[in-house]
Amino acid sequence: MSTIDHEKYEAVIGLEVHAQLLTESKAFAPVRPEYGAAPNTQVTPLCLGHPGTLPVVNENLVRYIIKMGLATKCDVAEKSIFARKNYFYPDLPKGYQISQFDTPICFGGFVDIQLEDYDKRIGITRIHMEEDAGKSIHDQDPYNTLVDLNRAGTPLIEIVSEPDLRTPQEAYAYLSKIKQIVQYLEICDGNMEEGSLRCDANVSVRPRGREKFGTRTELKNMNSFRNVERAIHYEIYRQIELIEDGGEVVQQTRLWDTSKMQSRPMRSKEEAHDYRYFPEPDLPPIRVTEKMLNDIREELPELADVRRKRFIDDYDMSIDDAVTITDSRYLADYYEDVVEFLGNPKSASNIVLSEVLRVLNERSIDIREFPVSAERVSKLVMLKEDDKINSSAMQDIFNEMLIKDNDPEELAKEMNLIQVSDSGFLEPIVDEIIENNPDEVQRFKEGKKQLIGFFIGQAMKASQGKANPKLVKDLITKKLND
């Protein structure tokens, strides 16, 4: 196997991303979908597939998918219809799923991804609406599969990419961008571990230079971005080695085993005709008016790519800093709040990128859970810029602000960290240091100007760290040069 030239082959990858929407109720039933609720408590007769029940479209399901479509430069169909996708599974009580087939509401868009050495545009084939199935649980009973139907009917959008991806790294970047967009739009929390963002990958390989696609397999059960990357990498190499050994890739669905870090067959891959799609008879077509489109367009936030460019242009921010801050809509909002209070974009980015991000990473929390408001952080920075505290004191006060709601200046006084900028207090200290160090004074006057640091250090020590270093330096310099 080690002699195989993997560079002879090129991977062709397409991703199908399911995003669970943050609506107040399910797609077609008036019950709230809530992660972690007791099994089978968030269901209605419709969710259970009882005869005679009729679905009603959740308006926000339609609005949210149009938001996603507009954010990814898709065309939006004036008319689209729901379809029944028929298949049997224990966690699908109706025996069919309400989805869309040949008339997706959004189609023909794209997203731009950024990698270390290049940027790339990835096409989006379609974005359509559907409901989720329930959940089969295989590991809580040694003999039976348990079924929780709380998730049945939860509103989903499925985002289907063009087969434009060529590497696991591009797939990772694309998935990250989709997550960022749905979070900026506030239509999905993007949590893969909880299943609110799920990804299936279609993977095939072909000799480089050949246009015809190879036989594809579909990868499922990937619960993190890293696992998506690992699973695609594994599948590419599995297919190449299979072909090189004289075998043939079989079209099938494969599960990613996170413990063994390998994929295994699940079932043969279904085609569209296997699902016997037909128009959903109980739901009318969705009609999107120009007014509706314009209203939704007005609701769109400034997305990360646009915001990043604005931060670079308006705040003279580096590309790396802009990427970090705009990765989260809420962190970018927090930063701009600090800028508004401070009026100094550079000072704002310094405190956010150092102290604020440090705490977020240490505590594994989102900026929305951060206990210090943008206004209080700004007041702390102002103390430093007004030379009332030094850098070391600023960090000590910041740490205290994480557990106390006091005003930063109150904390600085309470912690005895306010800098002394009174010349009347500092001059006697400086005079005494100069008088007690005649040798250093003489060497300074002979050209050893770096000794200024020695005198400042002595003054800071004598003042117990309270002296304003800038004022101390000015006083010492003036007296030594007299």
C-alpha cells in the first residue's frame, strides 16, 4: 500500500448540511422542539403519525430558509411545493417525511471560503425545507432499540453543495462558513454535538485530469468539524487503495466510527426513485412575493465577510485580527460596543483580543455569557489611557471585574492600584534616588543613557508601584540633565 501514488487521483466532494432551525415550534405542528427534554414529551398526534391529522406550515420555517438563500446569493423561487419522501424507519411514524424534491425554494447560490494559501467559491445547488425524523437510540438497552420522537417534525433546511470541493480541508472550511452564516442570521445555533447542524459527505475519486466522476459513497454520523475532515480523508484513501488493488468502489452509505477512526458500510445508497416522491397533498404551494423578499432582505444582518472588510478599512485592523473578531457575530457586536464607548478602535481590539478572548477560551463560553459588559471594559481601558493605572494593574483589575460588579475605578482604589501623578509627591522620591546613587548619576551624564531604566525602577520600588512611570521618567530626565 505504501507504494501507491495518491497524487495520481483527485477527490470530488459534495456536502449536504442539515441545519435545525431556531423556531418556536415544529415545522408543521404547534409544539416547541427543545433539546434535552424527557423522551417523547414534545409530541403531538401529528408527530406520532395519527390518522386524520393535518400539517400547517410554520411561517418562520419559510422566512428562515429565505434568509439563508439570500445570504448565500441563491435565487428564490416564486412558487415551490412540498413533497412526501416515503421510507420506513422506526423513528418515522408517518412512514414519510415532508420535504421538497424538484422545486426547492432556494437554488443556484454560492459561498466563498478562505484557506491558508487560496480562496475558492463553492456552488450551492439547492436549499430546501423539510422536517426532521425522530431519534433511534441503540446503546441504552442490550436487546432493544429505543425511539425518542421529540425531534420528529423539527424544522430543517438542507443545504446541498455542488461537487466543487477537492480536499478535506476545503470541506472543513466550507462547513465552518455555513455554520458562521446560520449563526450570523440567528436561524440555527450550529451545534454539531447536539445535532442541530449535521453533515453528510458524498465522496468519490478519479484520476487527475479526467472529467467523469467516480462512484461515490455517502458518509454519515460525523458529529464534529474535525470528524468530517478525518472521515473524508479516510474515505479518499480507502477508495484510492481499493482501486489500485484492482477492486471497485460500490455506491453505498457508510457510517463513520469515531472510536476506530474508520468508515464502515451501512446500506446501499438510495436514489431519488427509491423514495417514491410525490407532491404533499395536505399543504398548499409556498408563494414568495416581492414584498416578502424585500422585507426579509431588510432583516439581514451585515455578514462576516462584509464586516471583516469594513473593520480592515474603517478601523485599520489587520486581516488576522479582523477574521478572529468577526468569526462570531456577537463578539463583533461586543467589539463595536467597546469602540463606541472608547472612541479608539486599536485599544478596543487590544483588550478584546487579549483579555476578553483569554477568558472565553479558558471558560469555553460564548461572549454572550461573558460577565463584563462592553461599557465596564471600556472604563477600565480609559483608566489605563488616562495614566491612572499601569498595565499590570489593569490586568489585576480586569480579573477582579470577572467576579465583582463594581466600577473599575472603585476596584482600582479598593485594590490600592491608582497611579500617583502628583509631582509634589514624586519629586522628593526622585531627589532621594538621585542623591543616593551618585555613581549611576555620573555614568548617566557620561553617556550611559540606558541607566534611565535603573532610576525609574528605583522610583517605582520606592512608591510601591504607585508612581506614574511616564511622569517619573520626565522628572528624572529633567533633573539629570540640569
